[in-house]
Amino acid sequence: MWTETRVTRTLGVRLPLVQGPFGGGMSSTKLAAAVSEAGGLGSFGANHLDGARIEATIRELHGLTSRPFSINLWVPLEGERELRPSPEEFQASVERLKPWFDELGVPLPAYPSAFAPDYEEQVEAVLAMRPAVFSFIFGVPSARILEACRARGIITVGTATHVAEGLALDQAGVDLIVASGSEAGGHRACFLRPVEEAPATTALVPQLVDQVRTPVIASGGIADGRSVAMALALGAEGVQVGTAFLACEESNASDAYRRALRNPEAARATTLTRVFSGRYARGIRNRFMKELTPQERDIPPYPIQNWLTQPMRQAASRQGREDLMSLWAGQNAPLIRHSRAAELVDFLEKDTTRVLGRLAAL
């Protein structure tokens, strides 16, 4: 059976299916629990939370499901935590965003004490709460952290957008590697190679499978049985699905966001941009992207730009303003058909079995 792989055995799940974690508050405990209960691995993107809120989230998840789930964090890039703009630089960045803040009726942000939660505090919360799985993007946690996970029985899952990154994760001894192709929605988790060098899923997966010992999970453009079968044929032992789960009613996506994902014409127009967060991410092209992209070279890096635009993005979501929201989406968003997580899991299982059966009969 296609469902019996090293991924399912490692994770202790019925299906080699991982729900992609969503940062910025788009994840929900309800969605993660629903996917886990249906036989996959539910995930919660906790990069925006401090340690106390991560602990509370894990407690809530344990109350919703007895099955394995994953908590996802971002590994800080070198020098990122030390970034502190001068007052003049900060003010220039605020003034750049002022027209959209004014349009939404949002007060301009003041200089904060910190631009992002403390990574070490986040990790300690994960270690203390011992979820079944700790996943991460944008790098490789320290040997100390990985060893602490092994000592606590926490499975580690890293993300690679390039073969070089997969090799680094393999050498570090992570349990599973997500091969994230350029089709994938959301932030491109590059950490050893530039975004423009990141290959598509169909190129990345077979190269990585041939180079590493660690089981590989394919991510990017996975939306139906055809794409799951393709990933398996390329050597992956599991798949990660993001955008299709984001469109489900259990996620924290707003109604306006879901409408955009379900609009085939809009969802076909995805592009990479760093105007929302300071890091490149794939999303549906909208007015904010078009208007700020000419100044893209001038905007500050993550986490500064991400912190600056957060109040604007939240207000746009509340007001149903698709034109000013960050609408992260993968290139196969037009294939979205399901509204509930359990139904999507069931469809992916049955459709993959159907496709593989048809191929076997040729």
C-alpha cells in the first residue's frame, strides 16, 4: 500500500500526509486537530507566538486530539536577531506604509522593544511541552536543540528548498526532510541558496532522494491524487499540503482570504514578493503588491517589515480588503475543491488510490 512508508512509521500516522504549517496567525488548533484525527499529521505554525502562548497552544491541541501533531518554528537567519533600525530608518519605513494605514484607519506603529518573539524562548517551550513533532524552516537548529528533541522523543522535521539545504539537514540528523518546491505557497524557506536558485518540486524531490538517507516529504503543488502519485513516483515517501488546507473552514483564514483562494482567475496569478514581510513568499498578486513592489529594494528585511505591516494586514483581514492582505497561495490553488479538513484528507486518500490503480492498469 502506498500509505505504508517510512514517513508514516516515523510519525505514527495512518497516512503519509502532512498539513503545511501556516505562520502569522493563519494556523488553528481546530485545523491541526482535524487533520490529525483524519489520519494525517496536523501542524501549527507558532513562529509569531512567545513561549507562554506556545505552551498554551500545545495544551489546547492535546485537549482536541490524542494523535500526533507538529509545532513549527522559524530558525533565525544569521544576524537577524541583532537587526535594529535607526530611528530615522524606522520612520522612513513607517512613512512608506502610511498611505495604506491611513486608508484602513489604522494608527501608525511606534518603535517596539522587539520585532519578533525570542527564538530560544520559543524552543524551550516546545521542549518543555514535548509535542510529537517539532518542524522548522529557514535553517537547522543547533546540535543542542536537536539532541534535546531526541532525548525527549520529539521527531524533528526540517525543510529544504535546495539540495544543499537537504544535505545540511541530513547531516544534522533530522528525522524527516520536507522538499519544498518553488510552486509552494507562503514563505520560501531558503537558507543556503538564494530564492531564484530554488527548483520546482519535480526537480528537487528526485535529486534530494538520491542524495540523502532521510525520508523525504514532497511539498509544493500538491492538491489532488495526481500530484500525490507524482511525488511518490519521484521517490518521496510522503506529501505536505498547504494551500488546500488553508482554504478549509477550520483554518484561521478570513472569509475574504478563502474567497480569493477559491477564485480560479485570482488564484492563478501568484508571484514571489517580499513587500509584506521582508522575506520572499508566494502569494496571489493584489494591489498592495503592485503598488509597493517598485520600492521593494528599499523596504527593511524580516522581521522588521513583517512587524511593520502586521497591523495593516490584520485590519485589511477584518475589513475584508483582499487588495491589502497577504494572500499566500501555491500555484495549484485553482484545484481547491473542499471546505472541510476531514473531507480533504478523505479525498486525497481516495483520489491517490484511484490514480495509482489506474496507472497500474495501463
